[in-house]
Amino acid sequence: MSSVRQEGKDKIIFVTKEDHETPSSAELVEEDPNDPYEERGLILPNGEINWNCPCLGGMASGPCGTEFKDAFSCFHYSKEEVKGSDCLEQFRAMQECMQRYPELYPQEDEKSSSKTSQDSTEESGANSTSASEQDSNTSQPDTESTAES
Amino acid sequence: TRASAGSCGREHDLIISPFFDNSCIPVDHLLTVSLFSFAFCLALSCSLSVPLSCACCRCLMHIPAADSTPASLKVPSHSPYLLIGGGTASFAAARSIRARDPGARVLIVTDEPDLPYMRPPLSKELWFSDDPSVTETLRFKQWNGKERSIYFQPPSFYINSEELASAENGGVAVLTGKKVVHMDVRGNKVKLDDDTEISYDKCLIATGGVPRNLQVIERAGEEVMKKTTLFRKIEDFKSLDNVSRNAKSITIIGGGFLGSELACALGRRCKTTRQSGLEVIQMFPEKGNMGKVLPEYLSNWTTEKVKREGVKVIAEALVKSVTCKDDKLEIHLKDGRLVKTDHIVAAVGLEPNVDLAKSAGLEVDSDFGGYRVNAELQARSNIWVAGDAACFYDIRLGRRRVEHHDHAVVSGRLAGENMTGASKPYWHQSMFWSDLGPDVGYEAIGIVDSSLPTVGVFAKATAKDTPKAATEKSGTGIRSESETEDTATSPVASVTPLPPVAHKDDYGKGVIFYLRDKVVVGIILWNVFNRMPIARKIIKDGEEHADLNEVAKLFNIHED
């Protein structure tokens, strides 16, 4: 049972878990997915990339911002079966740039040792990618319709 | 606690982490980001680690610290984007401009010696650090356990001012130790304190403010002034840290956010072995801590919490005069009490910096102070204002001026967007937070003024709960203290009969609504986290709700 108290202009209510179990009757205004004022997520309603998304941190604005934008744009619009496989140049340029700023983009040393196993890495990578692509096909409708959180 | 809340406890400025930690990526981004990161790894046959791990949402970025050696001091004669002030709003604007205008050239001019940094840790996290060299490193541990620097970016992020004009992809240059003293709006240029001029295409004024002082201290003479700290910048943090190691007694004058946070930080420090001899006093005219923000019952509860942090709280204290006697300060209160102390920290508000208003011919707001700007943060053509110095029109809540970190981020970002042609009004409501030591915290949004009527909905402790069990379950660590809380003094008006167990007033978890003309204009989330989006939504809607308990249900306050 909830208890209510009034202290002057301030109302104080104590509620138990049970008190709050019944669904709320409060009505919220329906969201407009195309509201131009709203803060947007990473992908805008028109399908473009929101470079100002807080989720990108400084990636689009730092010294390698241009390279990052080129690589990510290419990937985003890539229609290849292996998404982004037509963007190797952009990825490489991005990596080269990032290597010049180790303070901003530290590298993990242990991961760069597998030059000889390059082919096998790409193979297993390809398998995994097509698997996740399948996932993406099924879940994409959900992704697109999710309101910005 | 925030840590047990799961993903980013504080919303805003989530950082994608393609290669490590997916818990902070919003669901609708996750797939895009993980596919991108995988493709990236695939293309390079090795994984590139980009340290964008989940940062506390209060901070703009997670980047390893570096020293603060500023970039070159050569002054360029022109910059397409000129940002006056080198604080949070300015940095957020710079980032926004660079994100939207490819290859933008941005020049930040600041009179401070430091590159842009964030302010909240100066009165919070930095004081909790175990590292004895924290005043040098200026690194702190975020709520998620990861360490970072207070500087938004290390020096390598910025380019030299000389290179600004020629850099192929543009960049952000910072001119430190230079003050803009004159603004020529007709000529689109400013003059610095060394007489050099910089012309601009678009200009942002983000000059923040200067701490206010008490008149009685200003009039008290040099001896008193030397033993007084006005707290705002890195140098103030270093100075106060030094004082706290040598003084026997420090008195904080002011009962708001800054004063209470510093009091708790110093009080907590004196509870540890290092500073066991330090007396921490906090005095203010209100009846309790945060008296202008929290409704009285909660302000009282908070004051008890502050006292448990080892602070001697003197409420309803008005300072009449301050003198220096035998190398100690004597604070004479109007009610006759005398407080002797070694050092004073005055945390009595901020004076927005509008020095350029006169030369620029810009309007200053007489109610709230600061430069008067419209809903899109524009003062005049080509001139925007953001952060503490901006008195802006909030479409939902009316004209206001906000002095919080997240507002500096939100308004700085918005100004940057509008400087690059967006024409968007202030719409995404900023939030703020405060911690009373590392165990208790609240987040707030909108107009949170204790003079407004409020409705507080709190989770009730059941008869089955033991204080210890409740503490462990909720992680708040408050229940054990609530046994000795004073109960409310006002008569009780029960709608339903109280349960047989007479519970003490235990404001462990809850949500408080602030009302203006029956509409919720402000919300405090009291020890509940991860709920800011729903709070923001309620304020945005601006609807009248008949029963706020029903609205409170949306917050699931009983869950972690």
C-alpha cells in the first residue's frame, strides 16, 4: 500500500514494488520519427550517416576524421556481398593515418603478428561475415524501425 | 550504484567501441558498428584497436592522457570558425563543426594556459584518487572503472595555429594564454590583449564565467583574500589540494552543488588516514544543503549525509565580516557566532563573463545575466553563444541560463551545428548530476527549483528488508544511515493506513517531479540511474498529468 504525505507544497509518496506493478495509466505523446529538432542516432531517417552522433566520439572530427568518414561512408553504402570489401583503400588510408597518432589511436601489438596466416584469417573472416550478414538481413527491419533511444 | 546499473549509467555522448565493449552501443547502432568493425578488421588482416571504449557519458571522449603543453602561440590573422573561450562548450562546438563541415578550420582562443578540459572531476573524482601525483596527472577513475584524463584530447589532436590555414583537411588549433578584449561585429574581427587581430566568418562566444565572491571578503583586505579560494579552474584545484594538506581547518561558504561537493570531497579525505587532522566546515544561509534545489525534506536528508562525510555543517549562517587574527581567519556571523578557520573556499555562484558585450554591441540579459541569444543560440548574424554565458530561449521551459557541464556540451554542439547551417533550436534537454561522495548520487533535468511545488515518489522499504540487505540489493549504502534520520516534522496526512512497521523516512530511491502550472518542468532521479531518456520525454511532452504516481511507474524505481 502506498502512503502519501504533504509537507507544505511538497507531496511525498512511498510506494511498494506491488504498488507499481500495475501498468501505468500515464499517457505519453507519440514520437514523430521525422522530427527535425530531435537528436539523431548514428543513421539518420534518410539513411545517411550522422557524423555528429555523440556515439562517434571524436572519430569524425579528429586528425583522421576525413579518412574515417571516407572509410565508414564507403562501408555504409557498400553493396558488395562481403560488405566493405570494395573499401580496402579507404580502410588502409584510415589505418595509416591512425598509426601516425598513436596517442589518439593506440594499437594493440599482439594482433599484428599474423601476416603469414593472412589467407586463413580472411577465409574464416568471410564465413563469419556471411553469417552476420544473414543476421543483418533478418534483423534489419527491427533496426530501422527502432526509435532513437 | 552506477556500476551495477549495467550499461552506461549516465546517458549522453556514448562512445562506440567497435573492437571491445559493445555494452554502450545503442541497439539500433550495434549492428552497423559491429559489421563495420569486422569489415575493418577483415580488410587489414589484423585488428586495429581504437580505444573508444565505453566512456562515462559525462565526458566527451575516452582518450589516454597526455601532458597539457599547448600548441604554438603564433596568431593567425583569419579563421573561418573562431571560438572565444576554451572550455567545454567551445570544445563541443569545435567537434560539431568538424563533424559537419569536412576540412573545417577552427581556432579556439583561451586566456587559460590549458587545453580544453572538463570541470566536474575538479570537485569530485580527482579528490577520490589514490594516486599521490593526481595534481600533476589530472587523471581520474570513471564510474565504470576506466581511467581517463580531464583533458578532452591530448595535444596531438590539435594542429598548430600556423598550420591552420594550410592544413589539407583543416583541424582545430588552440591559442592559449590569449584574451579577446574587443569585438568588432561590423568588421567581423576581434582584437586580443596583445593587440593582434583575428577576422572570422563565424564566431562563437563561450567565455563561461568567473566565480563570485562575498562582498565581506573582498572588503576584508589582502590577508583575508590570500586565505580565500574561488574555485573554478585547474590551478584552483591544485591550490586547494595543497592547502588541504597543510591547513588544520577549511571552511566552505556556500551550500549549492560546488560547495557541497567540495565539502564532501574534503570531508571524505579527512576521514582517511592521510588527512585525519583536517576540520571541514560548510556554512550557508539556507536551512540545508542544496536548499535552493531540493524540497526541504530532501535537503534535510542530504545535509545529514553531508555531515556523515565528516563535514561540520552550519546552516542558516549569514557572514557579517571576516578578519585575519594571528594568522587565522575569524568569520563573524550575523547571529553572533564566531568561526575560526585557516582557509576559506567561497562557492557562492558564478558571474557570467560578458566583457565583450560593450564593444560588440551585444545584449546582456538583466534577469539571468549572460549574453541574450535566441532559441538557436544566435546573438547576431555570425555570432553564437553557448555554455554558462548564454542566456537562451528554451522553447519548452522559457528563457533561462544554465550552468552545468552537460548543458555546455549540448549547447556547444548545437551552436556548432548552427554555425554550419543547421538552424536548429535548443530542444534536446540537457541534464546534470551531483554526487555526495561515491555512494550516493542523483541525476536531474529541467528546472529544478525548490520554490516550485514538488511530488516525490520513493520506493518504500518493506518489513522484510533489513538495512544491510537493502544496502546490498540497491547498492546505495544509505539504509544503514537512515535509522538515525529525523522524521518529518509536519503533520502526516495518510490516504491509506500506514503498515504496522513504522518506517523511518528513508529516501533511498525515487523520483521527484517539479511542477509549474501543473506541468512537469523538472525531474530528479534520486539514486536511480539509466532512466534519463524517460525523464527527458516527460519534460518534452509538457503534458498535464493527473496522477504523478502513475508517471512515476514509468521509472521502475524498484529495479536496479
